[in-house]
Amino acid sequence: MDLIDRVNEISKRIKTLGTTLQTEEATKNALIMPFIQALGYDVFNPIEVIPEFTTDHGVKKGEKVDYAVTKDNEIIMLFECKKFGAELSPGHASQLYRYFSVSEARFGVLTNGATYMFFTDLDKPNQMDAKPFFTLDMQKFEKQEIDELKKFTKPSFNLDEILNTASDLKYTNEVKKILNAEVENPSDDLVRFFTAKIYSGRLTQPVLEQFRLIVKRAHKQFITDKINERLETALAHPELSVKDNASPSVLLNEVSVELDNGVVTTEEEIEAYNIVKAILRTKAGASRIVMRDTKSYCGVLLDDNNRKPLCRFHFNAKQKYLGLMTDKVETRVPIESIDDIFEHADKLVETLNEYG
């Protein structure tokens, strides 16, 4: 079962059990322990998931943080839990803040079972940041957020990789919040910026309010137009259609990628991808076999993870090559037609098995 399926199960549990969870312990048992388990950590192994973890801190002796998660005998995450429905803010993470500075953990998680705030020390070493770099709402999430969550799973956890992307993720989320606020209620600065480019008259308060409505309407129309363009592309090319129930923000993100990177996915690459997926789907769920196109080659990955390449298609020249992977090292094999990929089925399965 993929991570997104496990998260969906917990999300359904929130809907059915949420209002019955009146205590912190009930929230832990019903929601938070299953969440930690979904990340691949054994909540019934006190060596791997330590409940009521204690680390003395100055004059604060015997204080406990709810869970400490370990990997390879090192503490990697601390969880501070609140009861379901409790308000969450960095100010409610006092114990987590104290424990962070005296343990080797680089990630602290504040949660009420429905929302998970992930903190680290981007601003000052060994001091937990005031703001989370990643927040997951279990009742309203998008695919890219599950991709970020995958980095915290036991099989994928890599401290350096997470820290390398944490800063970008933190500030990207902050910018998204600002953009969302500007779309809903454009600020005076933004309205003046646009108005100055298209209006030569004096900017009085009535004019400002008139253009505020225009800017708000233009923002939303711009987003709608981009979504419609993406949907029209999907209808014209069903093999490239977006996933069911994709949200507008996901669609807009896909549009941005298509507009910005200049990559064109050919019908041959799509056909080749479908052949690889057909070969491997008996060994791994079809949803785990993901195509990611670039300007130089078209790659097929396991779990949409760059560290798990399955093969590559080099179809941009007269001679086509299939890139086969051994220990993540590529060997190019010339092929005459897309059907030749079937001749390398055993090698593709072997590569898949390398990732467990």
C-alpha cells in the first residue's frame, strides 16, 4: 500500500472518529500512532518509537515529549501531541522547543492528529525555528505534499536531502500564502503596482477601490484560463490527462511546469512508458511507476523518486537508446523500435528489485 493510500485511510478515520476524541491519549491511539506507523516506523517497538521520551533540560527535570522516533539507533524526530481539535501554533510547542535543543533530533513535529507541523533549525543551529517549514493537513492535502511527507518515511529518510529542500519549502509555502491572500484581497501596494502600469490619472481612493476589484477579478480569471488550457490539453491528449479530482492548484502547478521547462513529451515516450509500466505492474503498483521527462531524456522512476531510477528513454536522435540501470549507473542499449523494450523485461524487474 502506497503512502498516499495510508494517509487517505487516516483521513477517513478523522471524519468518523474525530468528534469522539476528547483526550490527548485517545488522539494518540486513534490518529497519531497510525500516522507514525504509516511512515514505516514500528510503534510497537519501544526501541524505534519511544513513548514518553525524557531528556532533562536545565531546571526542567523529568519532562517528557510524547514520542521520539529513531532510525539506526539515532533519534531523528520528536513528536509533541495535543488532543484532536486543539489549536496548534508554534507557541504551543514549548516542550518540543526545549527538547529540540538537547537532543540529536533535527526535526520536531507538533500535531493534534489532524494537522502536522514539521520544524527544524534553519534560522539558528540547534534551536528550533519559530515557524514550521512544512505543514500537512490530513483533511485537505495535495499530491506534492505527500511527496514531501515521503521523505520522512523510514525507507526514504535522508537527513541531508530533507534539510537541503527544507529552506525552499518553507519560503515557498510562505510565498504561496501571500499569493493566496493577494488573490482574495489585493493589498494597496499590489493594486498600485498594476494601476500605475495601465492608468494615467490620479490615484484617488475611489480609483484604488475600483482597481482593487479589477485586480482581484483579473487574478482569478488568469488562474481559470490556465486551468482551462490544461484541461483542453488533457482532453486533446487523454494519455496525458490529469488525475481525477486534481485541485486547481495542482493543475496550475502542472501548467507552470509545462510553460517553463520547454519539455515536450512525445507519443513514443508515452508508449515506451506504458510498456515499462506493463512489465513492472505485477511487481509494483502501477501508480508507483512514474514518468518524468527532461530536455535530455525521459526517465521512469519508482515512487517518483530521483534516487530510484528504473530506466531512461533517449529518443531525440535517429538512433533510439534504452537506458538500463544497474546500481543507479546507466547503460545505454540501442533499440530499433519501442517493442524492443520487452526484450529487456528481466533487467527492468531486476532494477526494480534493487529498491526492495
